[in-house]
Amino acid sequence: MTKARLDGLCLLLLGSAIFVLAGSAMERMTSGSMEDFKAVYYGSRCLLQHCDPYSESDLLRVYLAEGGERPSDALQRGQRQGITVCVYPPAAFIFIAPFALLPWGPAHALWMILIAGSFILAAFLMWNTGASHAPVISGGLIALLLVNSMSLLMIGNAAGVVVSLCAVAVWCFIEERFAAAGVLCLAACLAIKPHDAGLVWLYFLLAGGVYRKRALQTLAVTAALAIPAVVWVGQVAPHWMRELNSNLATLSAPGGLNSPDPTTASTGTAAMVVNLQSVVSVFRDDPRLYNSVSYLVCGALLLVWSVMTLRSRPTPARAWLALAAVSALTMLATYHRPYDAKLLLLTVPACAMLWAEGGPMGWLALLVNTAGFVLTGDIPLALLVSLTRSLHVDTAGLPGKMLTVVLARPAPLMLLAMSVFYLIALQRLGVGQGRNSAARRPTDKRRP
């Protein structure tokens, strides 16, 4: 092991230690700890007791019967809504049911261990890939991400597992090792949080070759998991689909817990939404407008990305650049929060490749990645909220709205910049490969 590689590994281990120790401490000290895990845990408990997990009244009854805070207690409406309004697909219960068979104490402890172990494993695999190009840069970036991911352990959102398994699956597919494990990991991601892993799966489908084979295998396994889950939930809750859609609409409605508009409960907190709608809503708080603008921008970027993926031969270098672009784009298209943005872990190998090439693109990659990790990180977001809370900006005019976006919602703008940057890097790689192919092509030597 070279000194640079050892230094990078030390940074990774330091970040992992801080992530585990600080995250565990915050989970014990915070009054609303493990809120997000409670939603899916008590939903699974409800289902195991033959109650409807998508019915707020049924879920609340199970939650209160097992020691949850009563409505009259000092539990904020947004917190209670996040626990008793279930929005996970039926297939998610297949994976949570083993935890739901246990009492809350051991169940949430095992869930924290699963998040910590899988996330550190994913971080190590991404570092190991990037270390072949820039070990210290890769270690530093991943340490920065780990230190700012303590909320994964504090609130227990399933994104901690999904992001980790998604990164493991990507490593398995690109490195062509443990393919069966990669298929199972990505299938679990699609079953639990498809809006986190969907575009990653789409890349492998569009890339062709053995990647497409892995994507189709993943789809088959996902279906094999989802069908019995749907049958199970359908027997207990025949109207689950309508109820799930109603729950999604309730949380996404103006002022709802997951709404991107400025009046939502998470506005002004470190758990703010990071999708592009949250930026557009500052200029005009109209769901028809901010959804349309966001879908138009993200759809155009996704179309460009899809065409570039379809028209190029899949190689590891192109795969990492394409996945770096789409990991940032995933956060912008639909509802996401900073804990989902840990999917940016997939950008580390691409950044290390560009850094190893040298030149302006290497420095830009480092700058873009560092800014992306900082502006979606737990500590910087908490500091940003604390610093801007006392500021009173007049949002009546355009300058005030622009200042509000820059100061209060910089994460979506940075994610958009990351997506565009890696799309440019992907196009640049294609142009460079085309020139090299043309240079190697034999010339037509005609006789005089």
C-alpha cells in the first residue's frame, strides 16, 4: 500500500468513526430520534396485526398502543404526520417485517447497525474505486460526506440503507464481481425507495450489453418481491392503492410535510427539501408552475443524458460519469431531502478520475463535489439555518427572492450544477474517444 493510499484510507476510517460515534450520540440525545424509521416500523407492525398500514387512524392506534406519544403530548403535528402517514410501497414491508417482529428497542438498534454497516461498506467500495486514480482526494471527499451524514443514524430514514445498497450494486455491476449480490441489492432499493434508485437502474437498462442484462435481472427480482407483498397488503387493506395516493397527496399538498413551498413545516430547518420545486416555489408558490418548470428542466437534462447513454459504448469511465450526473439529477426531479442526497457518494469515482487527468476539469470536479457535499451536509445546513434565521429578507421583489434562494435553498442549485457539470464531462469523454478512434483508423492509401 502506497503512502497516498494509506492516507486516503485513514481519512475514510476517521470519517467513519465520527459518523458512527456522533450519529449514535445524536440519536440518544434528540427527542424526535428515529422518527422516519418509526413510520415504516409501526406500519409493518400494523400490517402484522392485520391492520391497514395506510390508514392514519389504524397506524396511530398501533403507535399509541405501543408507547408512542399521545396527540395531547408535545409532539408537533409535522412529526406525528411523518410517523402515522405511511408512504412506503407494499414491497418495503417485506424488508421491514423482520425488524417489526422485534420490540422497538432491539429493532431500532439493529436498524442503526444496518445503516452504519452498509453505509461504511458503500463508502469503502467507492473509495477503493476512486483510490486507483486519486486516493487522498477520494478519502477526503468521502470523509466529508460521512461526517455530514449523522442524520441517517439520528432519524433512521430508509435512505440510509437504500443509498448504501445502491452504491454496492453499482460497484458490483461495474467491477463485474458478485453480480447476484448486486442484483439483490438494487432490487431491494427499487422495492423500498424507487424514487432514489430508479434512475440508477435506468442507466444500466439504457447502457446495453451486460449492464442491460443486470437491469432486467434486477427488474425480475423486484417483481418477485413486489407481487407477494402486494397480495399480502391487498388482503389486509383492499383499498391500499387509493389510500397510498391520498397519503402522498396529503404530505405533498401546500403546507404539508413534504411540500416544496415556502410554508412547509421543514422550511428553515436542516431537513429542508432539496428538489428543484423548492427553488421555483420561492418565485411563485403555485404547484402547477413549480412542478411544470421543474419537470421541464429535469426532463430536458434526462433526455440529453439518455441519448448520450444510448449512443455510447459502455465503459467503466463512462459509467461512473453517467452515474455521477444522474445521482444529482435524481434529487431534483421529485421529492427528496438531504439524507437522500447521500446518493452523491456515487460521484466520488468520477471526481477522482477527472482529478487524475489534471487540468481545469480536475479542479472543477473537486470544487463541484466539495460544494455539493457541503451544501447537502448535516452540519453546514444546520449552520446555514442558524445564520439565516434572524435575517429578514423582503421577498416581494425579484432581488429579495433571488437572495432567499441563494441563502436559504442553495442545495438544489448546487445539485443542478453538479448534474450539468458531469453531463459536460461525459460529453467531453465521448468526443475525446471519438477523436482517438479517428486517429487510430487506417488511412485510405490510393495508388497514384
